[in-house]
Amino acid sequence: MVGAAMRTVEIAPTFEGWQAAARTLLREGVPPADVRWREIATGQQPSLIAEPVTPAPGAVRVPRQFLDIARLAASASDPARWQVLYEILWRLLHENHDLLKTDADPGVRRLNALAKREGEGAAPFVPPGAGLAELRAAAARCTGCELYRHATQTVFGRGPADARIVLVGEQPGDQEDLKGAPFVGPAGGVFDRALTEVGLDRERLYVTNVVKHFKFVERGKRRIHQTPRMSELTACRPWLEAELAAIKPGVLVCLGATAAHAIFGPDFRLMQDRGRFAATRWAPRTIATLHPSAVLRGEDEAQQARLYGILLEDLRLVAGV
Ligand code: SF4
């Protein structure tokens, strides 16, 4: 039986249609249990028209991640999706701002199933033939694998579109995740020092990673890097392909084993095969060297110096091209 307070809300069956109605319902404090959603044909007048909303100072903010998932869920065909979306939105604002991290929650699971966003990889998010700026904007909304869920943001490549040299690492680290730029943490410090020593101007290089979201486990207050799985590497691959297609570099440098395997294949042995140019379909001169973080992981100063020397040696070859 429908309670006295039940509201039937008619919406155009689009994310924007739902969003406009949801804003009005939230403003009026209508709980999800009191709403029945009804889809109307596009062009018909919806029952609730929201005024344009300017967030009030201090207003509760909906996590960006929710908006990304909600957009995907809105394109599903299940008529219950509007209710699911509003329930989750309500709970995010009234119960738990971190609700989406609770994978076991039935509502979150339902939402994720509607969005069907995991396991599809980045391909549906990559605009075909796009330039770097458009790719970067699209990558910010990528939910092609589960890594976006716990990371702060997508860390897309940085550098000029006409860069002659592209360098590819594995994935962003803790600092990169927070700042939204690649190679800006401790490994980035080693990287910058090495570039300066060999005379490469970072401003003229394009620097990116095979995987665009930070993968980590939490240990106390620290976030410890985890190596991405093959499924995550595969999922994220379309972004790297699109970056390389847009830039068409003359020289491609793989930093570390993950990048080297992504470009040269699984049989590549970094310490044996590094420091030699080969032609690949991405660049006429492709080479691999150590990841700068490997230098930091050296057991003692002597080993760190030796590893740094290897990195310099290989980057000198790149600078000499
Ligand atoms: S890691 Fe790559 S594929 Fe996965 S969500 Fe991030 S950008 Fe998308």
C-alpha cells in the first residue's frame, strides 16, 4: 500500500533527468522510501523541475565517484535504477560519505552491477582519435577497472603533445595520486636529477604510466604500492595506446619491468635487455631502463649508486639521439 507521503516523480530517463529530480527531492528532505519513480518520454514535461543549483557554502558534497558511477548506471535498462541511485545518494549524504567503499553493501553491489563498469576496461571511455586534452578529460572519468575506487584521481600523462620523447612508468605512487601528476614523488626526484644530469629538459618530454590509478594497500597511515595485476594492465592499456597514437614519439622509453613488458612483451628481461634501442610499432627507437624507484629500493648507498649509474647510462643514450 502506498503511504500518504508517497511521491510519484516523473523524469526523462536520463542521468540529467534523474539528477534534476533528485536535487529537488533532497532539498525537500524526501527519503527514498517515499519516492516512486516513473519514466516519461523525452520531451514530455517532468513532474519536478529543479532550479539551477549553486552549491551553498559548506553544502554537503556528493563524491565525484558517485556521479561517475551514477552516469553509467543511468544508461542501464533496469527501471529500478532510479530508485537505486536515489537510495545510494541519500545514504551517502545522510549515513556514510564513504559508503561506496563498502563493497559488501547490497545497495552498493546493486549500483555497481547496474553500472557494469568493472571488467570492461578503459576502451569504452576512450574517445576515438582524440587529442591529448580530450583524452585527459575522458580519463578523469574512467571506471574501467576497480582501481579508480580507492585512488584519489586519475593520473594521466603530462607533457607537450609534440614531445619527441615519451617515457612510461608503471603506475602513480602516493604523491602522484594526491597531486594528480606523474613522477612527482620520491621516485620523481630521482628521475628529475637523472634527467638534469644527462641534459634532458623535462618540460619537453611526455611522461606517463601504463596504469593511471594508484594501487595500494593501507598499513596504518601509510599507503603501500602494490604491483598492478595483468587484468588491470590490460584494462588500462587503451589509454597508453591512445596517448602514443596522439603523440607518435620518435623515442619511447620504458621505465622499469612493468612498462618494458607492456611494450616489448612478457619475455623481456630488464637487466639483460635494457639500454638497447629497438623499433616497435609505437616508436622507431624504443628502449627500456630501470624505474627510478628501483634506485631508491637499493639495499645500501653503494647499490643505490650503482643502480642510479645504470639509469644515467641508459638515459644518456636517449639524450644522445
Ligand atoms: S586504472 Fe586505468 S582502466 Fe582502471 S579505472 Fe584507472 S584509468 Fe580506468
